[in-house]
Amino acid sequence: SIVMGIVVLFSLDNSPKDASWLSSDEKKLLLERYQRDEMARTALGSASCSARAAFRNPKIWVLSLIYFAIVMGLYGISFWLPQIIKETITPDEKAIGLISAVPWLVSAAAMVANGIHSDRTGERRWHIAGPSLIGTVAFLVSAMPSVTGWYGLLSLCFATAGIMSALSCFWSLPSGILSGTAAAAGIALVNSFGNTAGYVSPQIVGIIRDATGHSMVPVLYLFSASLLIAAILVLFVTREPAGG
């Protein structure tokens, strides 16, 4: 990662007009789109291009909470998916290894499809909130004692796909709220705060399991609640003003 960072620093073009691999028409189109996006942000009252603006903007902190909530579910299922499969589908260790790959394969297809559809329609909010709500319901279904076997696997596929699909569109939000230096600072803040869930999530899951006799059911409720919070916040923070 460090080596690639150095390579990118010296090889990445600063703007479309400096990209030798783009044609003149492509450069013109990208510059026009960039200027149009900047004008749209200004019309919507975006914050000024300063790093301080990111820290003063409450929406950036809400975005941090959204990312934290989604990553909470991501790290939770990354760490505990085999255990969830063991308790809800099968105790066979060989089967657990094979089954664990299925939700991630489904998620790969789902996140690509969600991202493509979001780009084609230009819509972002529901392409993040929608998958988060799907994950919310899927985790609740997974926690039901009657949902086992293939039905349990199906619900875990929906849950994992919901998380990954939401993440595939999430990073379009900070740059849509701030621009310039403020966008860079805002993205750094959101990423730093959100990734603390990578530590918090496994810790909370461990505490819950110790307190409940190593049951995964309360953990599934936790992941469901986390994604529900993310969906609600997404719809709130990016809501356009009336008449806009």
C-alpha cells in the first residue's frame, strides 16, 4: 500500500486536462461535468472549500455515524459469519467453510449491480438506504429459530449483500456535500471515525455472547439495528430542501 501510494503520487494526473490518455472530447466532457457538479453544490448551499468546513459541518459527522453503522455490520459478519452459520445452518466444519463463501459471492454481484444502477439513474440515497433496510430485515429473519438450512443461508446472503451494496454507493455522499479541500478533509474524517467500528463491533459481539450464554441471536439483532440506523440517517442527511 505504501509503495502504491508513492507511485500514485507521482503518476496520477491532477485533472482531466492533464491526462494524456484522454481524447480532447473526453477531457472537455469531464471538465464540463465537473463544473456542473460544482455549480450544483453551490446552488444547494454546499460548504466552502476549506478543511475547517468539514469539521464544522454537522452533516459530515452524521455521515461518519452512517459509515460507522454500516461498518459495524460489515466487521461483525466478517468476524462472526462462520459462527452464525454454525448456530443457524449446520455444525459441520467443512460445510461451514464452503457455505461462508456463498454470501460474499452473492454480495460481489449485488454491489456491482447496485453501483451500476445508481450511476445510470443518478440516485444515491435509496441505493444506500434500500440495501441497508434489506440487510436490516435479513438479519431479523436470520435470528428467527425457524429459519435454518437453505433459508438461513438465503437470509445471510441478503444481509451481506445489503451491507456491501450500501458501501458501494456510500462514498458518493461526502463529495456531494462538500467540495475541494473540505471534501478531502470530510472523507478522511468519515473514514477514520467509521473504521473505529472495526474495533468496536467484535468487542461488543464478544461482550453480548458472554452475557447471553454465547448466543448469536442478540448479535443478529444488533447488526439489524445498526443497519436500520444507517438507513434512517442516510435519508435524513441527504434530504433535499422543499422545492429543491
